[in-house]
Amino acid sequence: MRFDSLAQSTYVSIKSYRKSDEAVPTPVWIVADGDKLFCWTLGNSGKVKRIRANPRVRLAPCDAAGKISGEWILANGRVLDSPRDIKAQARRMRRKFGWKFLPFRLLPYLRGTKPVAIEFRLV
């Protein structure tokens, strides 16, 4: 049930860790595929930098403001930045969120960076 609660959530808080081991929670939209969860983000965002340095994360369902509504679950994150992976995740995000995803799809290009997806596998 833990995976299902995350997979069905609109928002999930990702708690990634700085080099000092300080946790940084960030609410994101999430999609599921099989036993993996994915989010879409800017390639130069803090969470991407933190997950590249330390893949250990915690995930919990939350609202848009980041208020936690369930238990924290351990996971490992992996940044996916190949064009093929990015397109696949964009399709999943579009299916789940529809037209609301469009601004997020365009944001990386407007900001002059590349989009990436982050894959999460529960531990």
C-alpha cells in the first residue's frame, strides 16, 4: 500500500540531502510506471544536484505547499537526462496531468536549461 499511496498522489515531497546531511524537502508532481516513480524538473535544480551527489531520498505524499499527508518512505533517486528518457517521462506527465503540465514542459527551455526526469525506486 505504501507504493500505491505515492503512485496515486498528485504531489510527493522529496527529501534529498545536502553534503552536510541536512534534509531539503521539495514538493513535486509524480507519476508511476511499474515499480518506479518519476518526477520532471529543471536540470540545474538543487534537488538534481543533491540526488546526483547522494541518491538516498525519502518520499511522502503531500499537498502543493508540501504539507505531508502520509508516511516517509525510503528510496533511491537517479537522474535521467537522455532525450529518450525525458520524452517518455513527458508523455507520462501529460497523461496524468493533461494541459496543466504544459507550462512545466516549457519552463526549462524558457529558463535556458534542459529538463530531466528523476527515477525513484523504493528501498
